Amino acid sequence: MIEARHLRVLRAVAVTGSLSAAARDLGCTQPAVSQQMKALEQSAGTPLLVRTGRETRLTEAGAALVRHATGILSGLAAAEEEVAAIAGLRAGRVRLVSFPSGSSTLVPTALADLRAAHPGTRISLVEAEPPRSVEMLRAGDCEIALAFRYPDVRGADPAADAEWDDLVVRHLLTDRLVGVVPEGHRLADAERIAVGDLAGESWIAGCPRCRSHLERVCESAGFTPRIDFATDDYPAVFGLVGAGMGVAVMPELALETLRPKGARTVRVEPAVEREIVALTLPDLDRVPAVAAMLDRLATAAAR
């Protein structure tokens, strides 16, 4: 009989690449990991791991079992959470993953509202940009992932268009991007600009998804941006722009908690927008604590 605890260990070995690394990740000893792998192989009736020196690889059977393990463990987590939440949300947990500008704006109010209404519900937050946050959701490392995508370029990447098809998608808001230029820039006092007006400038770009979108938007305007600096940190973007190192586009959501020095924001026409959503798995959508958190996020976005 295959046990869930053995599947968790097998998945950890697959992710980390060795028994010792899996033991560190799981907070146990390597002999304990080895014993659980032996027990799982006995239950499966076939070898699941191949050890060559310090490297540990999955056999074909091991790879097949890992593919099924994610869905099994996610379903089991959903069942555990639903049972724990039966007594009117006096128990249970919600693990939230959010990108930084969402963490500083939408998330605090939503978390505070949920904790005030259901103090017995355990809430946690870690930060990750999509698509990493979506991967964490599917792997069972969180119940809700805040993510974003750019509707104006849907169809440019079929794989990206389909990445949420198996998830529950709760639309929260549409976030407009604005241009950011140094105070002494020739366009600093303009009411609105076109992206093409910034052709030939040095650019500061953000996360990989934001950078790819920036490149597509600029290419649609007839030029390829020269990206000299890349940072996920929005205060750093403002600092670089304020120091005259280049120009950028930033989401309005990020501006709510920042006070730029030496930089000006200008409206970009036509509008460049991103869709902010909360994602969860279909099984988790029925868990009361998860549903309550989704409602609080929607309320925070409406404000």
C-alpha cells in the first residue's frame, strides 16, 4: 500500500536530486529518507531510484509515480483542510503566495480582515513572481497564488495563454502601467506619452515576465528596448530612474506605497495594462478558509 508520507519523500528526492538534500528539505535524517524510499519501493514492487555515486535519479516507474504524486498530495491537502474547517473556520490554514506589489497593497488588508473574522485560521505569506507562484500552487506549497498577466499580448505565447486553464481564476483588478522618467527628462512634464516616444532610451526592466512584456510592447511600437538594468525591486527602479540611468514602465499598484525622488510618472497611451488575479486549485476552492481569503482579496481590490 502506497502511503502519502512516502510520496512526499519521493517528491522531495525528485526535486532536490539526492537523499541527503531531501532529508535537509524535510527536516529529517538521511537514514529515515532511505528507509521510507525502501518501504515505497516494496509497496510499488519495483525500483524507483537509481543511485550513481552522489547522484540519485528516478527510474521510469519513479518518474511516473512523481507525476501522480502532485495531484494525490494536492487532493489530500484539500481534504484535510476541508475537514479542519468544518467547525465554522475555527481551524484550518491559508498559505498565500504573492508578487511584491500585491504583497504591499492588496494582501495586508485582506489578511487583517480574515484574521479579525476568524482568529483560529492560520495565515502565512511568502513572495514569488509568476510563473513561480503558479508552480508552487500546483505543487501543494500554497492554497492561493496572486498572479498577473498581460491581456494585450494574449495569443503571442500559446503556452502562457493556457497556463491557468486548470485553475480557479478570481479576477481582482486591472492595473495600468505608467511611464517613469527622470525629473529633467524631455518628457517629464508631458500629460501623456506613447511607448514609441521612449525609443532609443536606456531602460530599467523588472521580473522576467515583465521584461518579456516590455519587449513585446516596444517591438509593437517599432523598436527594441535597450535594457541596461534589471531589478524586481520597485524602489530600486525609482532610484535608478531618479539618478538618470534610464526610463521604465511600472504598474500603478506599485506606486501606492512609493514616494519617488528625482523621477516623474507619465501616462502611457494607448493604455498598457495587466490583469491581477487570485488563483487556486478546483479542489481547494471549496475549502471555507480559502473561499474566505479569496473574498477578502476581492474586497481589498474593490477598495
